[in-house]
Amino acid sequence: MNFDTWDHDEGETLPDLLGAGSPRETTIQIILSLALGIGAFLAFCILRPRWPSLYAARKKHKGESAALPELPNTLFGWILPLWRIGDQQVLASAGLDAYVFLAFFKMALKFLAVTLFFSLVVIKPVHDAYEDEDDLNPGNGTRHNGTKHNKTKHSDFMSDPRGEMRRSVNLINVGNGTVPFFPEHLETDYLWMYVAFAYLFTAIAVYLVYSTTRRIIEIRQEYLGTQTTVTDKTIKLSGIPQDLQDETRLKELLESLDIGKVENVTLCRQWKALDDAMTNRMNTLRRLEEAYTVHLGSKRVEADSATLPLYNTAPRVSTDHGEGTEAAEETLGVMNGNSQPHVSPYSSTRPMAKIRSGWLGWHTTEVDAIDYYEEKLKKADIKVKQLRQKTFAPTPVAFVTMDSVAAAQMSIQALLDPSPMQLIANPSPAPSDVVWPNTYLTRRSRMLRAWGVTGFIIILTVFWSLILVPIAGLLSVGTIGKVFPRFAEILDAHPNIRSLVNTQIPTLIASLLGILVPYLYYWLSTYQGMMSQGDVELSAISKNWFFLFFNFFIIFTIL
């Protein structure tokens, strides 16, 4: 058994497969990365002052974001003022999520700066100082993992340490029965440096993650302690038993625990009919808006030099009393700027809508779209008002607002019911964040959806593996030659194209896959029955992390 040589089926060495045998791939990657990075940075510097509503949208809103410093419109003058923005300003203007997001990037920059320093100052000089014997004495020696080695004894090393230190060591040679032993059979090497720095970089990463996490926890507690909104004082109760599915009884139960006073209880009910009616009304309203847009906004008004401009300031109308208010609103709605009845300044036909009827909707009738959707909107309003007067069946989910944030936090931490899966308290999401159609889903339905999506994710994992296998094959020209021999010959004849195929195309395909897959996982997460958009996004992130870990780390490592 001899580990002196390592032969690949296609004649490629291990460093060749890893990219160390040909520096062209590394050079091309560096050039492309610098070109894309510098180009994107310069494009941002040029476009930022041109489109402030896109790149500084928060400055357009009133509030804490108004306290942020004004960035100069120069090409690079915005960098220093942006760098001086503190953590408290970020928390006040963008919130806790943005602070954590930026803190992660700061941690990554620190880690990459430290590792780059040691790599350039220590690892690369040592690596360059002790060259391969391929570079020193071509054609001599034996190949071991793509390098040639000098079998050096202890005495030879002491006499010429620099000239005798080489990249690898013949650890064992069973063929001739020799085993390395200090000092006679010791072979000098510096590969221990890579192992040592691997542990050092791991320790640095663990330290940065730990210190950043501790700081985020402290700031999170301080930040949440200053919040006094209704959402911060509200908890979500799930698993409410049937005998407590009433606002009054639920309020009495919580106040009997002496945790705090209850300000409001909202018991979720079977609002599916009302939600469907509201969705239908919204669709009708959108269609009506589209019809008015087509009728009033599709044509351009031609200016006439012989007449005054069509737009003038609307006259003030007295709105002191009730009847006067309605008359004023009606007048303002139908009068043009010059106090004349509204007349379209151009001759245009009103849009038409097709009404399908009969068997399979084969019979169509065209009607005036504006009149048709206005009538539909009136009927939808009447239906919504009628449904709001009805009392719907309760569900085992409720939102309870306490009198203080401390009472809400104690309710979350307290055991409200000894029975499993009953009266489970969690922080409430914001009203706009609640997925209301999922609040009246049964627990069994939510569990079936969750397990169904999980099973589908497992099937997708196998499917992604089948896609990534050919992508991983693009890393080797020998693998390409087995499938496309002619294409492999072209790559052999053009080293630059071969480098692009081996390095950039797999990266591009993998990047596009990594961009598109999260949208699919987000769509699947919306069908799991989660009650808040935050939970949906967190589920999509966990699915995407599993996809990246399994396919990019495990699959590419095996292949």
C-alpha cells in the first residue's frame, strides 16, 4: 500500500480538480468579481442622486427617519455620513430587524477582514516560500497529491531547513516496510499551518457570532422594553376550549390569574363568508377603477392656444353644516377646475364589459363597463353590510390586549392551562401581519397542511439533487468530454473558455437557482396555515437554508 501517488482516471490531479493546478480560473474569477463589484458600486453612486425616491425612500416619510442625516449628492461624499450613522438611529428609523440584518453584515466584514489579513501576511508568504518540487526540479521525484516531495531526514533538515521543507510528507509506506519515526524517518512539512489556521479561523468565527448574539440580545431587550404600542400589549391565545370561547369568560379567566387587567378581547370567528364577500368587493372596485382609467386617462388632451388652461384651482365651498357638506362634496366631485360641469375635453367612447351567460358561458353580451361595475359594487356593499350584522361561530383563537407590556409578557411566560395544547399564549403579530383566513382553520387542517408541505419538500430535495448533479459535472472537463466529446475538444483548444465553463457557468446556474427557489418555498409556506406573515417568511427561510445546506454543501462535497 503506497500513498506516494494519486492518479485520476482522466489524468487530472487533485489540485487540478480543486483549481490549484491552474491559476487561470482564479485570475478570471478575480477579474470578473472586481468588474461586477466596481461596476455595481459606481452605478449606485451615479443613480443614487438621480432617483432619491428609490434609494432614500424613508426620507420621504415623516417620523424618526427624518432625523437621519442628509447625504450629499456628490459621487462619493455620501460614504462618510452614512458610516457615522449610529445603532440608535438605525433602530429609531428602520427598526430591530434592520439593525440585526446590518449587524450580521458587520460581523461578516470583521471575520473576512481578519482572515484576509492572516491569509496575505502569513499563509500566502509561507506557501510561496516553500514551492512545489514541480517548480524547482521539473521531471524529478514522485507525485503525491499533485506535488513532488523530497524525502528528507532529520540531519538533512537541520543542515538546510529552507531548501528541504516541502508541502507533503510520506506518512506511511507499507510496500517497503518503513514507518516514519522521529528523527530518522521524519519528513519536514508545513501543512500543519493549514490545520492550525483552520482552528484559528473557526475560533474567531465562534467568538464573533457569540459576541454579536449577546449584543443583539441586550439591545433587543432594551428596545422591546421601550415599546408601548397596542401590538406589544397584545397576546395571541390558541387552543381555547369550547367552554371558554366567549369574550366575557375569557376576560374573567385571565384577570383571575392576577397578571394584569384585560383591555380588549377579540375572539376569531368563522369569517370565511365575510372574507369572500370583501374579496369580491375589492375585485369589483379594481375593475371599476380600471374602467374609469381607460375612459378618462387613456387619451392626451390637446392644448389650444386660443383658450385658457383647463386646470385651475377649485373654488372653496362652504361645508359648515351637514347638508352643505354633502352638496359640497358632490359639487367638488363633478365640477372641473374652472367651475364648469365636468365634461371630458375629448371625445372618447366608454369602455364595454363582456357578460357571459348560458351554457358554459358561450353567450356573451356587451354592456357599459362603468355602469355595470358600479351596480355590482353597490350590491357588494349591501352584502358586506348584511354579513357584518350576523354572528359567526367562534374559533379556538383569540387576541387579548392587556393593560401593559409587562402583563402581556407574563401571560406569555405563564402556564395558563395544565392541559396540553390548550390556552397557548404567544406574542401577537401586528394586525396587518395577521393572515386572517388562517385563523378559522382547524388544528387538524393546519397539521395536515404542514406535514403535506414537509413531504413535498423532501421530494423536492431529491429533485434538486438530480438537477445539481449535471451542474457539478461542469466542474470537470473530463466529465464534459464523456457526454459532449466535441465540446470538450473546443474547451481544450481554448483555455479561457474552458476556465469560464468550469468556474462561471456552474456558479451562475447555482446562483440563479438560489434566487428562484426561495420564491417557490415562500409560495409553499403560504399553504401551511400559519397565522402571521412573519411565521410564513421564517418558514420559507428555514426551507431555503435546508435546500442550500443539503444540495450545495452535501451534494457538491460528495460529487
